Amino acid sequence: MNIPPQLQKSTLELPKVYRKEGILVIETEPIENLDINALINELREERIREQMAW
């Protein structure tokens, strides 16, 4: 698959997105003040709420 040159570098406005071993990877510049553990917990809780609604 040929990737256009503008998508081979990641920027904050245009992150590089691709799949690696079945996992979606988004490369971007460092995001300041990002608490990855808090983000994971929030996403986990959201998914639990969605599954309980079924």
C-alpha cells in the first residue's frame, strides 16, 4: 500500500494513522497534560455502561 508523503509524518493537526498487528495506531506529537491512566479508566467505564444498557 502506498502512503502519500503528507501522511507519512504525523502532526498535531494530521496524525499518522495505521494498523499494526490488528491494532489501530495513531501517532501524533506529544499531548501535554494527558493522564493516560485516567483516559483508559474513563473509556473502560464508558464501555461498561454501554454494555449494561444492552
